Amino acid sequence: MLNHIKALACLLILSLPASAADTSSLVSESTMSEWFNAFKQRATPAQMYNFLHAMPKGGDIHHHLSGAGMSEWWWDIATNSKQNGGYTYYTKTAPTLCNGYGTNEFGFNPQLLMFHTVSAFTYEQLSICEKNNYTLLTNLSKTQKQAFLNSIRLDKPHEGRDEFFQTHWQRLGDMLLNPHIQAYLLLKNMQAYQQENVMYLETQLQVTDMRFPDGSAYTPKATAELFVEMLESDAAVDTNVQVRFQLAIVRFLPNAEQQLEEAWTFVDGHRGYFVGINFVGREDNDKGYPLRFLSTLRKLRAQSPPVSLSVHAGESDEPNTHIKDTLLLGADRIGHGYNLIGDPDTLLMMRNSPYLVEINLISNLLLEYAESIDEHPFPEYLRTGVPVTLSTDDRGMWSSNLTDEYYLAVSHFDLSWDELVELNTNAIVHSFMSNEDRETLLLRLKKETQRFIDNRLNNTPIADVQQHYTFICSYAPAVCSE
Ligand SMILES: [Zn+2]
């Protein structure tokens, strides 16, 4: 299917009328390559960052909605009853051993985990001893609030993979089950992406297990309607950021096959905004190995037209065949693909193939798959014809954005202008939108890129970025200090 899509995209670009304006745009593209080479030589870190921030970016197609909430956004929305649907939240600020020794500290209600957040409905069911361990979110002291904010992002040198996988999601607790908070996080992401000129967002979310304030369950349909209502609100439409959804299933859970069947049926019945399925959860949990899902997917493909699949694979320290196995599942895109470099047969097969690898540089660094950006295999993929694009994964938990990913790529790997255009274009060409929507967005990208080129060649000044997220200021302080 993707071959057909890529051919369409090429045809679209090649078949534009060869007017005088187009001939001049070809000239300006080659001039832009020279301009960018010279700019790289003279630009300060802040000037390069401003350039990449202003550059029209195709999209972010590896993005987890609940991992993409900045800590401040979570707090603001969770404490605003107008935005959060009328829920009240408490968070754990003291670790008294109310339940004695030997409790499950690896489940979703660990007794000793600070800043575990619960709704009023859950809170009311706690013992008096347990209630004393929790504080109303709006009553946190200044120090406690700062610690709450820091508890759901990687902000300290000792924090990495385990902190992320084993504590962040557990801390978010009942807030993850509130579809209103998720919908507002979606709006905040769209508004932030408008600021950095990102055109498309394909985000991973869930429509199951959501709860009303009284603890009763939302149907998946009612949850989906809330997301769509937000997408069609004036505030969201004003951003001009196009959004599509993938349903995420947690790959290592005992009922993952059932989740997959339900997600497939849901997407098949709601094609339009819902465009694909993803498998999430840490890949070093062996229970979620790719081939576990082969028979279920073959059964589903015998029952209805295909649902697009983008699947996390190769987010792993050890060399293994997860990427090959994931392609055998029928995946159209691979999330991370970090260890593809250690599987030469699959690497060769993916050169000039329709299968794109979604690269997440900051995630791979902070979760300790890459010891440094310099050793990341991204440039090898990019420069041997493996389709790639840049994406953010769980940007809220890194406190970063898509510009940061581009900045790291340019500053470590000396990307050319043509390579930047390729990364931007790939995000749309390999998106799971309908062919018609994809063509429309590709034309918009082309037009906005041309305007950006013209402005650079005319020496139009680029505005300074006013507010940076914390990752880039810590990783490359010169970007923020000029
Ligand atoms: Zn991911």
C-alpha cells in the first residue's frame, strides 16, 4: 500500500505545471542548499535553533499523547475543573506504611511511590491512614508542587529508563483515565506545534478504560467523541495543525491479543480520524515479543480491509530480530529502529523500501539506548536510503519539542538542506492519512517551504524563540543563553 502512496506523492510533485515560477523554485532550492551550507558555518547555536524553529516541519508521527504533556500542563488542567470535566485530584506527599510490609511496589498502586495521583472517587475509598498520605493537588506547598512537576519528567542525571517506565505512568495514576485531561493535552500540543510550524501530528492514545468522576466507565465511543469534539473546536482548528489518531495497545499485558482485536475493530469502524494501531510498552519485557501477535493479525486481515500498523521495534540494547519480525506482522512503519543497525539482512532489505523508521533521538539518549547522540545510527539509515523522519516520542517527559530533535540532528550530523526537506516530507508521505489528505498537506508543505526559502534568500530576519523547554537548555546551554 505504501509503495502506491509514495508513487502518488512523487507523481504529485513531479506533475506540477512547469511554469516559470516552478523553474525559479528549482533554482532557489539549489541556491538554498548553498545558503544553508554558508549559514551553518556562521550561525551561532541560538541562530541555528531559531532557523529550525521557523522552518516548516512536516509532522510528528511518533508521539504518545499522555507522554507528551508537559508537567505544567498536567497540573494546570488537573486543577482546572472547567477543563478537566469536574474531577478533583489528590497526590501522595507522605509515605506512611499504612498497608504494612510486602506490598506490590511494581503494580499500579505502589504504597511507597511519591506523587502517585488519584481522583476524589479513589481517594474516598482509602483508609484514614492512607488519606493522610495524600494532599489535594491545589493545596501543595511551593516545594511540593515543584517536586510534583519534576516527578513526571526526567530532570536529574540519575533518572533514566527505569524512572520513566516504572514510575512516570504509575504517578499519573487516575489522571490517565480522564478523557477531558487527554483532550486538553491534545489541544496544548496542537498550540505548541503551531508555534514551531509543525503541520501534522499523528498521536497514539487509548479510548478504553476511561472513567467519569463517579468512577463509572466511559464507552470507547464516548471517549473518542470527546477527542473529536476537541479537534473540531475553534481553538484546535485555529492552530491549522492536522491531527490523526493511532490506538495504542500495551504489548506485554495478558490480554494484549484481545486489546488488539478490539482496537482493530474500532479503527475499522472509525476510519477518518482513527488511522492506525501501535504496540507500546517496554520492549525488553519478553511477554510483548512481536511474533506473539502474528496469528491474531492474520486472522484480523482475513476479516476486514487492513488497518495501518506502526509498531515500536528495535528499542533495545541487544541485537535481535524484532524489526524483521515486526515487518512480518505487516507493519508499515517502525518506531525507533535503534538496533536495526545490528541486523544486517533487515537493514539491507529496508534500504529504499516503503518502511519508514521513526527516529527519536532525545528519547533514545535519555532512556539510555544511545550513550551519546554521536553514536546513534540515524545518519547511517538516512544516508543509505532507509526512509526516516524525526519525532518526539514522550516529549512532555523530556521537556522537549520537535525543533530540539532537528537541532540535535543538524548539530551532530551536519544535515544538508535537502536532507531537512526529506525528513519533513517523509513525515507526511508515510503518514496514515487518506491519499487525498496527504496530497493536500504535501502541497501545503511545498508552498510554505518555498515561502521560507524566499524569506531566507531575501535576508528576512528570523524571530528569536522566546521560550525554550528545559531539555535543550541543559543539553546545549548556548541555544538558550544568547
Ligand atoms: Zn514511543
